[in-house]
Amino acid sequence: MRKHGRRINAGVIRKINKRDRIVEWRKTGVIPKWLDRSEWEAIPEAMAVREVEVTVMNPGFRTRKVFVVTTLLDEKLYPAGSISELYRKRWRVELYFRDIKTTMAMDVLKCKTPEMIETELWMKVVAYNLIRAIMMQAALKNGAPIEKLSFKGTVSTILSWNIYRGVYNKGSNLLDTFCAMLDYIAQDLVPDRPDRIEPRARKRRPKNYQLLNKPRHLFHEISHRNRHKKGLS
């Protein structure tokens, strides 16, 4: 993780080089709100961590320094360059969240009760893990890099393969069909696009309709839609 700007109570245990050192972090006296007292008491009073200074230099951007903190203390087994690359890969988790929320249409939940919403969430998690397991099988079978397989392409392939499975199964067994699907998934690779910026913006302007924020029998539709302003009912 990145070192927080307010973390200053660190004593140097060993200095590996100018940009790499092992320090001691001590537990603060304030319990965070997201931790229970039992969990807080289970945390040791002090722990040794490694702080690696990483210089970020992208064309067109200002050069800045970032401190990456890790518990991987062996500098020979885990060089500083590997630590910075590992931290960069860590941010792929944001893309994985996008796969769950957007690609799997989890941004809008359909159930009404808390119990059913929890069931819906767990079903999405199960489906996501199954898709990732199929992607792993496709990568291992064809020697493809797992990080470059397209999640959205895999979902589309599975759905289309399920539709035409009965037609394709004529003269072949289910295992052959599944292996052929893995071959198609392994061919759908995302191109290498380093330092690509993904802005959170809409491609198209939304239609100028009111929000249905009331029951239908109580909702009052304005007569001139083109004069509608956001926030008015």
C-alpha cells in the first residue's frame, strides 16, 4: 500500500539504500472506527515494514515520488523494482470492480428486500468467480497471459456458446465443446495499452426526462419536457 502522509512515527531499523529502508511502525493510541476493540487489541504494538521510494515519470506529467509500504522485507528476494511493479499491478483491482459492477450489470440491484439483495450479491460473486476460473483454464490450456484475457469478451463467449451448444454438440461430446470454447476465449486478448487513461464520463448525453422518484399514481409529469431542469418534479 501507499504510505499515508500522516504516518511519521517510524524509526529506521535498517537502511538498505537511499530509497529503500526497513522501519518500525508503532500502533497509535486512537482506535479507527472501522475496527472492533478485540481486533485492535490483536494488532501488535510494533511491526517492521519496508518503505520503498518510487519515482513516477510519465510523459506529459509532473515527476513525483511515492512511498510504497510492504511486509516483504527481503531485498534480495523482492527487489525494489519488483515491489513498485507489484504495486502498479495492484491497481488492476479497480478494473476488476468495474467488471463486477458494469460488465455483470451489478450497478443496479433488482431485488427489494435486504435478504434478497444479499442473495443477489452472493450470486454475482459466485458467477464472477466461475468466469474467472474459466479464464484461468483457458490461459493454462493455451499458454496465454491471464492478465491480458478480456473479461467482457469471456462473458460474451460463454453466453453465445451456451446458445449454440446444442447445435455444436452434434457429433461431439460436451468436453470437446468446452475445450473449443476455451480456445476461443484464449484468442480474445486485450491489447497492450500502458498508462492509458480511463475517464469516468458518459459517451452520450442522457435524454431529458424526469426521474421517476415517486409512485406512478402520485407522479406528476411536466407538460413541456424540453423545459425540465434536474431536481424538479
